[in-house]
Amino acid sequence: MGSGRKFLRYIIALGLLTLLASALALVLLYRTFTADLPNIATLQDYRPRIVTKVFSEDGNVIGEFFIEKRELVPMERVPRVLQDAMIASEDANFYRHEGLDFYGIIRALIKNIRAGEIVQGGSTITQQVVKSLLLTPERSLSRKIREAILAYRLERSLEKDEILYLYLNQIYFGHGAYGVQVASKNYFGHDVSEVDLAEAALLAGLPRAPSRYSPAR
């Protein structure tokens, strides 16, 4: 009986030590990945590269200078149908998750395995904002972990519509068009506020593969 109790105490002590060691390892790992993370506060003062326009004396545009052809547009001018289309295409659970969509990751993994190739990604809109504005484009496990941590922090810092605003103005739509405003002008010849259902559906499909799905091709 005594030896049985000693063995049980030994098992419990070993289990506690294992849990403590695992917790310590996770803390050290977290500190390693967060030691030099970018400050997400910079996104609260979003100032991306935009088009510089030159006007004639009578107010006509006579020239444009840009590195990335982008025109910032407030959420109030982006039709709800376009917002919904982008969310449905890129991150259906956008308003329900906290930066990471674990169900979406599993769903994408299953689809990719069945297809035998990468046909769907598991990144949320929040992760895409983080990747585009705060991190380098390198493909590595460490970058994905940093991306996940920053996405969670961003969700704690900004409202959902603020994150969507960053995404809609930052994302690349092909043919030199950055953001929904320039994309609308490039492909349809009018302001984004005039985008209809069919045009919204077309724009929503472009970010995944701008050159492959380009209507200009």
C-alpha cells in the first residue's frame, strides 16, 4: 500500500513538473517571437503611398506621380455590397473571429489536401493586413507565428471596420491598382461608390490571383 502511494505521488509530481516545464517553454517561446515585433499603433495613423496629382490652372489633372497607385477612400463611400463581397471571398467569419479563424484554417487544409495543391488560404483579413503593412513577405513558420500574434493584438486595438478600411485601401487588385478606389476606376471607369453587385463580385475575386483572374486579360 505504501509503495503504491509513493508511486502515485511520484506520477503526480512528474506530471506537475512536466506542466511547469511546458508552461515555461511556452513563455520563453512567446518572448522570443514577440521581442522585436512591430508596433501596431502605427496602423492607427495609416498613411500609405498614394497618388500625387498635378493640376492645371483650370483644375484639370495633367499628371500623376506614384510608386503604388492608390487613392484612400473612407468606408462611407465603399458600397455595402462590395464590403460584403470582399468578406465573403476572403474571410467569411471576419466579424466573428478574433484575428485567427481556426475553422477556416482546417477547412482550407482539407480542400488543399483534396486538390493536391494550394487552392485556398487560411489567412484572415486581419492577418493579411498585418502581413502587408507590418511584416516582410518571407515564407517561414516563424513569420506565420509572428503574424498570428500581431493579428490578435490588432483585433484588440482596432474595431472591425477600421481593420476592413485598412484592407480595402491596401490590397492589390492587379494592373498597378492598389485599393478599391483605383481598382474601380481602372476596371470600370467610375468611383468606387458606384460599384454594383456584378462589379463587386469581380473585384472580390481579384486579390487571390490578380493576374490570373484579371478581366483585362
